[in-house]
Amino acid sequence: MIRSELVQKIAEENPHLYQRDVERIVNTIFDSIIDAMSRGNRVELRGFGAFSVKKRESRIGRNPRTGESVNVDEKHVPFFKTGKLLRDRLNGKA
Amino acid sequence: MSEQTLTRMDLRDAVYQEVGLSRNESAQLVESVIEHISDTLAKGEQVKVSSFGTFSVREKGPRIGRNPKTGEEVPIHPRKVLTFRPSHLMKERVAAGNKA
């Protein structure tokens, strides 16, 4: 399933809404999650999972082609942990 | 900056402020989005949200695990796990926003 199919399904279930409003709603949800993480916050959706930010320490990397050492700065990366209910559902347990 | 946790309520408020719907209906739409994604994944199908990321289901084979406390061997059955691969946009925004 891709974003547009998700919008389509929600629009079908809500015939009183314009498709462009459904698009805005779906975009708002995903944008809010990215926004929160870019401010260093967690987003916890019980039963589904939690989005959080993990810190990667700076390290000395190596250019695999030349073997040259390079400094890799500390950075923050997005992380998702699956919720218990969804994990169980994937395995047909709920 | 102290870390905060956002929940469904915050997403509902964001939707409520963006579109002229009631709080109740906004909450239902947030739930509906989460449910469609979950249902699709539960069927073993991938969910690709452009400029957000991709959720995919991976099969893990059986292996022998060990109870770390007792050292006892326990079989771990084959199972399905979910992986999330963030989009470039998400990675960039998260990296830029948290820069020291």
C-alpha cells in the first residue's frame, strides 16, 4: 500500500469529506510525527509502535575505496519500535 | 530541551487545527489511518508512505536462543517482524533538527 491508496481508502470511508481534505489530514499526521522527532521528541502510538530519535556518537570512519580515515560527526537518526499488539498481529496472535 | 512524548491526542489536535472538523472526528481519522496501516501489515503487505518512510514485514527463521539467566537453551520459532525504513526527508529533518 502506498500513500495515495491510504488516502483513497480513508476517502471512501468518509464520503462527506473532500479527497483533498483527506490528503491534508493524512499529510498532517505524518508531518506531525516528523516534526516531533526533529524537535527531539518521541511519538508513542499504543498498539502500533513508537517513533524516537537515537543518537549516533561521532566516530572515525574509513573510505572503503581509498582506506582513508574520515571523521564522522555525531548525528541523530529516526528509530521505530513496533508495538506489542501489532507485533502479535503480524504473527496471527491477535 | 527536554524530551516530550506525543500521543494520539497530539495528532488529533494537529488534524483538528488543520481541517475544520470536530475533535471527535479528528480522533477517528487518526485512528483510521493507524488501523489501515496495521491491517495492511498484518496481511504481510508493505506500506510505503512517500517522504515519510516504508514499513515492511520480514520473516525471521528459527534459531536456538538461550535464557541469559539460567543458560538454558530455548527454541525460538520462526516469526514475522516489522521494520521501518525512514525516508531521506525524515532522516534529513531529524538530523538537522537535533544538531548540537
